[in-house]
Amino acid sequence: MKKLLALAAVLIAALSCSSSRDSVLKVYNWSDYIDETALGEFEQWYKDHTGEDIKVVYQTFDVNETMLSKIEKGHEDYDVICPSDYIIERMLNSGLLIPLDFAAIPDSINYIANNRSPYIEGIFRDINPDIDANDYSVAYMWGTTGIIYNPNYVTDEEASTWSVIANPKFKDQVLIKDAPRDVYGPVLIYLKQNELKEGKVTLQDLMYDSSDASIAAVENYLKGAKDNVLGWEADFGKDQMTKGRGVISLNWSGDAVWAIQEAAEVGVELKYVVPEEGSTVWCDGWVIPKYAKNVKAATYFIDFMCRPDIAIRNMEETGYVSANGAIEVLESQIDEELDPINLTYFFGEGADSVRVDPVLYPPQEVIDRCALEHDWGQDTDKLLAMWSRVKGDNASYFTYILIALVLVAIAVAAIVSRRRKAARRRHRR
């Protein structure tokens, strides 16, 4: 009898857990990458439209590979996650994603189809030529990789080319993102200019190029620029630029927006440019992993994140640019003091002359010389090994002292103002 009662208790507990899990949505996202007040609003919105209770369990990560390892090896049952483009590609190729089905969402609250950017939809389609990534993911934030520079020390002409990071004029004044994938692509594009101009290769070809010869060429170039490098940074580069301790930073457009605004407040002028040789674009997106337990709520959550007002709030909170193509998102960024640019490639008809920040939304001619990065599979280890060699050759006493000072400054700043979260991520390693 005791054994029967014990068995019954186990079964009841199991059923209880199962029922409880059906009312839980596990979200796994980057640190400081959402307006967290929207999570509670989603719970009420979901209840209003489905009649079902939901509780969001929200967790964060700082490195793509950490997140991926939990799902690949631990079969973690996160319902919705937000990987970067190359990780989406890797998960798609490995069969780790569930196709998105928005047909079950009423048309009146389906914010996906009408708010997709044609440009973002196109680059997601190119992630895998055989499987349309748009069927498995919805873009969240996006941006470019370029150069932040101080025009009091660096001319527009000097900053317009990737050769600026190796220019001996800027010894000990260049900050480079500690993000090998985002450094390798632009440098290889620079080194392959002749082949690109002659039509021997395309930008997309270079995004897949993990050959030993190309890796060696990039490594040699970066080692040649090592005397210029003030530091390899994950977070502190933009902060150093605002304080005038560096004059050049290889960085992301989201960091550039933050740095330009912060610098202006203390009387320092900064600019951002995508060099003329070309560069990379990046994009993070929502997906439902293979081991998800609550696919319905995950689908509704992704849809909710695409609601224009929520997309705008997430932009304002994080400092990054929403991949949402809704007209309301565009209108929220209008600044009549700026020159008009043509953004029909991103927003479609009606956006041929809009006044928005070109750092946030580059004009077509800039986008035409940018390409989406791709996963290298097992060859990724070669990239990481090269990066370790490059940084190891450049580590100096001064670099370590600088990093220590910056970390202290960041800690103090975090206490003074918890809202300055924008772009503090290392996720593209």
C-alpha cells in the first residue's frame, strides 16, 4: 500500500509539473537587450487574447556559444531565444530550430507579416540557400560594423578606409573590438579589394572564406597594426572614445550611437563611418529551439516583440536599432534637423526621403558594400586560434593597466546610472 501511495504521489507531482510548465514561458536573451517592463505586459496581453495564464521566466547570457552549448548538449527547454545571425545559421543547419507558425495568431494581432523589413527578410533568406531562415526566425535588432573616430585628430578621408587602423600616425590610439568575427570580415574585405573590383570574388564569398591563406593574411595585417592598438575591448571602447583616450575605435553602430551622444554631453565630437572598401552587417533574431516546451506562448511572444510600440521601447532601452520595418518605427526616429536619405530598401515605398540618423539606418549605397557574416562550422576554431595569437602578441603592461582602470570606471558609472546599458555585449565572438 505504501508503495502504491508513493507511486501515486510521484504521478501527481509529475502531472502537476507538466501543467505548471504549460503556464511558463522561458525566454533566454542577451543581457541588457530588452525593456523588461514589456515582459509583464506580455503576460497580460497573452491572457487577454488567449484566455490563458502565462508566467515569463527571463534569463540572460553574454556569449552566443554559451547559450548554444546549453541547448546542444544539455537539451535545455528554453521556449524562445535570441541568437546572432551566424548562430541562427548553425542551429538551422543542425536541425535545432522549430518552424514558426503564425497562422494560429488572429490577423488583428499578427504583427509579423506587415512589419517585416524587405532588406532584413532578404538577408535572412541568404543565411541558407536551401532553407529560408525567415520560416524559423524573426529579426530583432541589427547594425553595421565600422569606425568611430574623433575628427579633431582623424580626418574624414583617413577614417574612410580600413587602413586607418594600421596608420602609424595613430600609435597607441586605436581601440579594437574583442570580437574576432567582426574584425576578420572587414579586414579581409580590405585586403581583397583588387579581387572584389575585378569580380573574382564577391562580398558573400569572403564571408565564407576560412581558408588558411586568408586567415594568415588577416593575422599578418593585424599584427602589423599592433603598435597602434590601445586595447582589445569588449565594453570599454566607446567609453574611452568619449573621454578622449582613444581617437579610433573599430566598433558596432549601436555602440557608435551611444558614444556620439555621450561624447556630445561632455563637449567631445565623435563620428561613425562604414569604410569605403565595405564591411559587415549583423542581425540578432528570435527563434524557438528544438527542446521548447511551450511553443504556443513562444510564438505569441515573438509576435508581441514585433508590435511597433514594443519595438520602439526596446530600441530606446537598449540603444540598438530594431529590425522591425513598421512605419511607426520609422516615424519614431524622424529628426527634421538631419538631411533626407532614401530608406526604401529597408522600409519600402514612402521612405525615399526621410530624415533619420544614417548611423542607425545607413543609406542604400552603404548597405550595398556590406555583407552578412556566416558560420564557419568546425573552422571557427581556426578563427579563434588566430585571434588568440594576435592578441597575445599585443598584450602589454599598459594594456592591462588600462583595462583595470576602465573596469573600475565602468563599475562606478553603473552605480551612478543603471540606465546606461546600451551596447554592453560581447555576443559576436
